[in-house]
Amino acid sequence: MANPWEFLDGWARENVHATVFDDKGTADQLAFQCREAAKAAGIHEASVVKAAGGNLESFMLDRLNEAVNAEVERLVAKDKS
């Protein structure tokens, strides 16, 4: 069985993209998709949730917000150059 944290981190890097800040609907969708992908990879849902700190939806929301912040910083830096 794959390491749940490595799976979660890799899945998030590939699938979480900037939308809008605090996009809870997308976070819920991503959490659902991640659970399904974990099952397909033979990883127990509870292991992925534990790797996410106990709440997969909150983990995805945090990652979405990080992606939005990174995109804003990228755009601001681009405007300054």
C-alpha cells in the first residue's frame, strides 16, 4: 500500500488549482475526488483523512487558498516587471 501522505500530497499538487479564495464548494469536490482516487489506489479513506490532519475538506480548502495566494503573488510580480 502506498504512503497516504505521499499520495495526498501528490494528488493535491496535480489536482488543486487556483479558483477563488475560500472556495468551499470546490474544496468539497476535490475532497470527494481525492477519496475516490485513494480507493482506486488501494489506500483506505481513513488513512488519507488522517494524513490530511483529520479533515480532508479543510485540507483541500487550505491548498486552494495557497494556490490562490500564489497566483495573486505571481500576477503582482508580473505587473511590477
